[in-house]
Amino acid sequence: MDSMICPTCDRLFCTVRKASRLQCPGGKTTDICGCCPVCAKQVGDPCGGEWNYLGKCDVGLYCKASTVSIHAPILFQDIKPVEVPKGGIAEGTCVQLQEMIPNDANPHLKNTNSFKPKCQPKCSPEFCLKNPRSICSAVDVVDMKRECHGSCQHTSCQACSWVDPEPDCGACLPDDIHCIKRFAKCIKRSTCTRSKFPCKSIEDGDHVGKFQCMVPKCLDKS
């Protein structure tokens, strides 16, 4: 298959529409079409394949191909290459990025550190309270991982809020306007607006919900 055509996201059925409703052991990312939120793969999980059909690894992990692509990084060029499936990478397993750090057993990785990105301070309630307009790294609190933002997952503190893990706001029929309005009010009560940030005192230690940050979608360069 030379190409894959996905419908627009509003025409796709997602088992879960809101990333905050997912119960994941780690971070979250998007599905094969980049629309529906899914759990990111963890260490030891299968990953990659044609159009990444096996899934994408979590932040801080790398999809280590069981057979290496002809387009793989130079640090793997001593391994026999294979053809990469169109639209993705060779099938593999998620491993820690630390496994790529140079050591005595892997001297050929000596230049790998030059590619390590420099991240801004991590997003946290304490940091964002003191620096409400600052750029920060949402790597530990990202609502949905965006592949294009790499291992830093940079965003602004203005895009961070306290969110109830699973606000129970009911269900609505597609054309039930009154129900949809009630749903919206319920969601608003479950989140923190920028003007009220941070909704609860950082010092009291009695937080309800989870501190999360949203990262911008990826810009299509094609």
C-alpha cells in the first residue's frame, strides 16, 4: 500500500474522545490517523510497523526495530538494514532512550549526546504559579503527547489546568442542545480557567483532580 487515506477527524468514531478519560500506565498519544487519543506504548510493548499500526512509544522511549531500516540513524549502520514499511518504521519494541547513551559496550554511540534536546523547566503547579506565562516542558503532565514536539513536549503554563480525572457529565443525543449545554457547564466546573489559575491553593496540599497541560497539535508541513 503506497498511501493511507484517513477521513477528517470529525467523521471518525473514537472509543474515547477525551484523552483525560483514558486510564493509561504512562502517557497518551494519537491513533494511526492522528485523531483519537490512545495510550502510548510502554517499555517492552510492540511498536512501529506500517503507518505505526502497532502504536507509538511514550515520551522518553524509542521504538527499537527488531530489524533495522535502511533509513535508521547512523548509530545503527553496523546492523543489517531492512526496508522500512511505507508511512512508518520497522516493527520493534519500546525501549528506554538511556539504552542509546554511549558506554564502554557501545562506543559507536559516542556522538549521540549531541542530539539530546534542551528542555525548558518542567510544567508543575509550583512553577506555573510563579511563572504563569512561561514556556515549560509538559513531559510528565501532558494531556496528549504530540509526536512533533519530541521528548520535551513544550507548551505554556497558560495551557495547564487542574482537571478531574473523569468528570461524570452524562451523555447526550446529537441534537439535544439543552443536554449539550448542561454537559458544557459540567465540563467547565471540572476544569480551571486561566483567570482563576491555579484553582486551588498550591500550599494547602488538598488538591482534587489532576494537573495537566495541553500541547499544540502538529503543523502539517506537506
